[in-house]
Amino acid sequence: MNTRQKPIQTWDIHGGIHPPENKTQSLGNPIQTAPIPAQLILPLSQSIGAPAEPCVALGDQVFKGQKIADATGFVSVPLHASSSGRVAAIEDRPIAHSSGMSAPCIVIDTDGEDRWGARNPLTEYTAVDRSALVSHIRNAGIAGMGGAGFPTAVKLSPPADKPIATLIINATECEPYITADHALILERAEEILQGIDVLTHLLQPARILIGLEDNKPDAATALNEALSGRPYQVIEFPTKYPSGGEKQLIEILTGKQVPSGGLPADLGIVCQNIGTCYAIKRAVFDGEPLISRITTLTGNALNTLGNVEVLLGTTMQAVLEQHGWQATAKSRLIMGGPMMGFTVLSANVPIVKTTNCLLAPTPSELPSPDMAQACIRCGMCAEACPVSLLPQQMYWYSRAREYEQLEAHNIADCIECGACSYVCPSNIPLVQYYRASKAELRERAEEHVKAEHSRQRFEFRQERLDAAEREKEAKKAARKAAAAKRAAEKDAAATAGGEDNAATAKQVEVEAAVARAKAKKDALSEPASPSSNNEAND
Amino acid sequence: MALLHVTSPHMSRSGDTGSVMRHVLLALVPGIVVMTALFGWGTIVNIIWACLLALAMEAMVMRLRNRPPMFYLRDCSALVTAVLLAIALPPYAPWWLVLVGVGFSILVAKHLYGGMGYNPFNPAMVGYVVLLISFPIEMTQWAAPAGSVPDQAPTLGPLSALGASFPFFSSTPIDAFTMATPLDVFKQNDSLMVEELFASSPQFGSFGGYGWEWVNLAFLLGGGYLLYKRIFTWHAPVSMLAALAVMALMFNDSGSSASGGSPMFHLFTGATMLGAFFIVTDPVSSAVSNIGRLYYGAGIGVLIYLIRSFGNYPDAVAFAVLLMNFAAPLIDHYTQPRTYGHGGQQ
């Protein structure tokens, strides 16, 4: 075989678990192509970020790859038609979300001809301006394909003060059951590397590391063989869930930890999913926007398991039926893996850019959770936590709604990987408690901001009223002093001159001046006091 | 049609709290076997009687609290408490002593504080301390270990052991074969050099208490099994044993009559190993983080030595554990581990 270099140093992360991998069953066959469905449902929001704005009208003829919705901000990506047809509706449809909610979608009745619109490849990408290349990637609608769906172009525009030294390509795929990236590497390693070439050109990193777990040596071999002289390092490290979390992978490959609340760019690192690299290759070399993805179809409730390339907007129902899925009232359908994926309430929801896996288990394969027992604080959760939290304490404080304690225990750093729940001998749905507490904390933070606004508005108004009042008082005092002065002058005139009178007049004048000065001083000093009080209160 | 809605994660490792507790019970077996070999069937009678009481009381409380009793009995936590208390009691303890102890452990120390997982103090140790303070005579009548006295009668078989604990069946006089424990004798000694004391008293073996060395080794074996099974981490037990050994080393003074006893003597006498691996490791009432458990264990080790050497009681595991139970929340407050991405190395 190929000559392996001496192993590159990797670091271990705290905790982690070794659940049954269940990956072989979906790796038996090559990637298949799912047929074009009669109808495509394309949600306007398929990434973290602002939803796209439709740029087609009802009844419009659209072509494959045609842009049908524009990005609406920096953190937003456009949307493209996955096949040719007519816009049948622009309306709310149920989407893949754990709550079963609906969201605005563009619905296309396909014509089955799959006619491409204009394709604009950028093969000579090294010849164009960097910003032009970034906007080309953005216009292709590419968002992180590992599951979170962060708009890719945003990560490719790091601030000038944070140069990127290390580009990490995440091929870990640590979740059980999922093999979409694995299959992609086995079949399209060369194209993936072309995508990485584009990223390398854009970011000019000193090191390019491709990280994957040692449970897929064939994928590592495929990548190494396709390298053909490129200076990329394919790094294998021991299989452990959740090594594929962005922060975890960065620690494994570099030994550094992303500061809490910070970004990998703070360490000079950009991390991209390997599926995203493939999408970038398609966009740059073939001029094809992101309109399809590889999805793993797995679980014992299916007849045929494997990876399919499916058009975005195809309903889960349509794809799963072709693989022999029969839904019953006891069926569970999970989008994503068994550790972090969520159940959908109906299969009539579209596959989107982040749908890396559809898991249709039988009840015996993933049995319903047992009734939770009492927490005995055994600490197995703390041993498993990849972030070194104390899940048992966070559970305690979540139940007691002690939000200050939850913040002190860094609940915001929880990545919801589920390792704690997995090992819990008392079967406590720990992650669910943390999700609820985090939502509550977010709400409280928002309320705090609102309250702070109201307080500031109230204080500003109070200050304005006070100032007006003081001005009034000052004017009144001035008038009074002026009147007194006039009266004194009158008196002086009446008693016909003399030094005494002059002295009296002078005294009155001095008093009036003192009164004016005092009023001015009050007006200056008073507004300061309420705000300083508030600072002390904060 | 609505599909099943379940929150992630969808997989979980097999096993439940009951399986954790069953591992603990299994790990206690070697110690129980050695104790039975040394002291006769009294320990077994204690254990069975305590278990029956504990299960009945647990079921009764669950019925009162309108919870399904079988679900809660399955977690075996009541059994663990009962067995630990029964082991700590003198073999051939009268039946009512066990009743009072189990009653206090299960009803007061466990369920009045909210039940499983909520008790701030180790229930078995609470029961033990209540008995020790209330019934000092019954609690200090330990049977003599087999073979320690040359002309000693053989240890009691199952039936006579039953008779010793339940005198209304038959009556076995137990005074005949009780003797002071090695820690008692050691504590009372103020005239003999340690070497002379070991030679003159039947209570002492080669380095610890006669027979107690084997009891402690057996519990150490059980503790090793639990560590291997990752039921708990090494932090609390190792730090407790280390602290006790260091304290003993400091006051050992090469064996004069004022010696506090060698580290080996303290590690392998009395309830040291039982405490280290089965009491100190009780997760509910201990500190939570690994660093916290180091402090927690060390505190117990130091307190055991102080109470054994300078306190009024010959053995001290129960008091030391209860005192550190008090301190656990404080320790937790100061020993939160560093979270990913916070401070320190980046």
C-alpha cells in the first residue's frame, strides 16, 4: 500500500463515549441518485441566518439551478430550483423541525425534464478577485453541510486582523449510523480535494488538515491516494463520539481550545465540513449551485439502506417509500444521527441542505426511553462530557430553576451532544433539561435587555423633566432678583442718593448674582446624581 | 399521521441504576465471605434480616408516597444500604438493633430527606451512628475472630447464629465469644510498646487486627472490581487511604506506647477498606467533581485518624463520613472543573 508517514500528533478530548457505530449497513452500495419528485418544497430558510427573499412569482417557469430566492443579509444564502418546472405556490409548509412547525417555502411542480438554466463556472478562480470568488460561493447557496448549516461564505471572509493559519476539513462523521461523508470520500475524493484547493487559495493557510476517525481507513486511503502531491495532511485519530464537533476537532488536531463565546478564527483556524468542500467544487468548477446532497438512509425499518444523492426539496416520505419504509403510529423518523438528530412529526417535510441522514429505526432498534430514575450523582455524565461540565449539577439546578447557578456552571458551553444522557444509568433526559434551561436563560437575557431599555428611557424622561423644572426655578429666581433690584433702585432714588443707598443697591446686586450662580450650580450638579446612583445599583 | 416524538439522544447505554447497585452488592461478596469465615454466620443473619426490613420499609414508604413500589425496589438502593449497615453491625447483634438501625437509615436518613438521590447524609452511616450512640454496649460486642484464641469454641453455624440474634427461638449466650476489637485494644494501650502489644494481645495479626487484615483485603478486592467496572472513579477512595496513611506516618514514632499505629495497621484494621470503597464512594452524599472528591476523601482520611487517635470512639469511618457529607456542598462550590474554552490553557 502507500507509504504512510509517521503518525501526526493528535490530542485527546475530555470525556466522550463509544456508542455502537452501526455504519456498515449503509455502506454496502454505491451512492444512488433519487428520482425527481413530482413536487419540490424548498424552504426559504435552510441555514442559520436570515431567510431568503423569493425572486420568482407564482406560475413562473424555472430551470434547474436557477436562483429563486435572494440572500437578505451577510449571514444568509440564496436558494435555487433543484429541477425545472413551474412555481406552484409560495406559502407556509411544514418543514423539518422538531416542533413540526411550518415556514415559508417555494413549491415547484417539476416537469420531469430536468432542464438546466445557465451555468456559470469559475474555473479560472485563481485569476479573479478574492471577493468575487467568495460571492460566487455565496451565490451558489452553500451552507455548512455537516448539520449546523452556517453560511459558508461568512467563514471565508475572516476579518483582516485574524489571519487564518490553519484550515481544518472535518471528515470525522462521529455520529453513529451516518455515512454520507464516508461514501462521498470513497467515490469523489478527487472532487473534494478540488474544493479544498479553492478554500486554500482563498484563505492561504499555512497548514491544511483533513481530520477523520480511524474507523474509516478506506476513506483515509482514498484521500491520500487522490492527494497527488498536494500538501494536505490526512490525520486519523481514535474513534470517539463527539470528536466531530467543531470545537472538539480543533482540540484534537491542534491541542488548542476555542475560547468560550469565541470563534475558531480567534485561533487562526477555519473549519469546513468535507461535504461543503464538495459543494464548493461543484459551484466553482461546474457552475452548479447547491441543489442536491448526499443523505444516508438507514435504520432497520427500511428495506434497502444506503446513501442517495437527493434533490433538495424532495420530501422524506418520497425518498423513504422508495426504500420500503412503512410508517406506523410507533415509527420514529430522525433527521440526523441518533445522538443529536431530532424526530420529525411527519415525513411529508422536505430534505434540506443540512439533512445528512434519515434514520428510520424499528422500535426494538432504538427502544423508547425507560422511565427516569432519581439522579444519584454518580458522575458518569461528568466523565463523559466533552466540555468538562458537571451535568449532574446542571440537572439539579435546571430542576430547581436556579439560573444564576446554571450560568456559573457554564451551561452556555454545552454543545448538546447527548453523551451525558447516553451514559446516565438513571435514564434521565439530561440534554432536554439543558435545552429548556438555555431557552429560559435566553428569554431572561432578552427581557433584561428590554427592561434595561425601558429603565434608560424612563430615566432620560425623568432627567428631561427635572431639567425643565430646574430651568423654570432658575428663571423664577432670576426674575425675583431682578424685581428686588428694581425695587432697591426705586428705594434708592426715593431716598435721594447717598453712600448708604449705593451700598444697599450693591448688596442687592450681589445677592442676585449669588442666587443666579446657585441656580446655575444646581442645574449642573443635580442631573449627575441620579445616573451615578444607577451605576451603583447595576 | 403523527410519528413518535422523542428528544435526542435516541440511543442510551444499556443498564440502569439497579445494575450499578447490583455491581456494588456483588463487590461486597468477598468481604462478607471472609467475615463469615471469621465470625460465623452472624454477619449473614444480620444481612438477611436487614435486607428484609429495608425492602419492606422502602415498599411501605413508596406506597405512602403513591409511587409504584416495584419500580423503586428494582433500583436495589435499599438493599445496598441494608447490606452496608448489616456489615458494620457486630455479628450476632440482637434483632431489634438491626430493626432500629435499618429503620433510621431508610425511613429517616433516606426518605424523610426526599428519597433516593436527595439524602445529604449516607443513610447506612446515619443508622450506624444512631445505634452507636444509643446502644454502646450492644454495638461494641464484636465476636472474636476464629483462631484468635487457642481454646475458642468453633464459630456459630447458621441455626445457632439465628438463635443468638433472635433469642426467642433458642438462647445462645454470646458473651462467651466476644472480645474487644483491635482498635479498642490499641486505643486503651498506654504502657506497652507496639511490638509487645502485637505479641501479647490475641487481637493483632501480622500488621493489622487479627483477621481484620483479611476482611480489609477482601473489601479492597471488591473495590478494585468496582474501579475496573468504572462504577466510580479512583479519586475519593485513593485520597482517603492516602490521607489516612500520611496521618498515621506522622504520628507513628517507630512504635512506642504512645504511637498512633503504623500506616499498615490503620489501612488494614477496622472499617478502613469498607469505608474507602463502599461508603466514601457513595455518590449521592459526596462531592461531585473529581477534584472535589480528592478533597472530600482526604478530609475523611484525616478525620478518621484524628477520631481514632484522639477521639472517644475506637473506629471513626461513620463519623468522618458524616462530617464530610456536611462539607460536600462547600467543596463543590470551590472545585468546579475548568470548562472547555475557559481560562487556563487555550
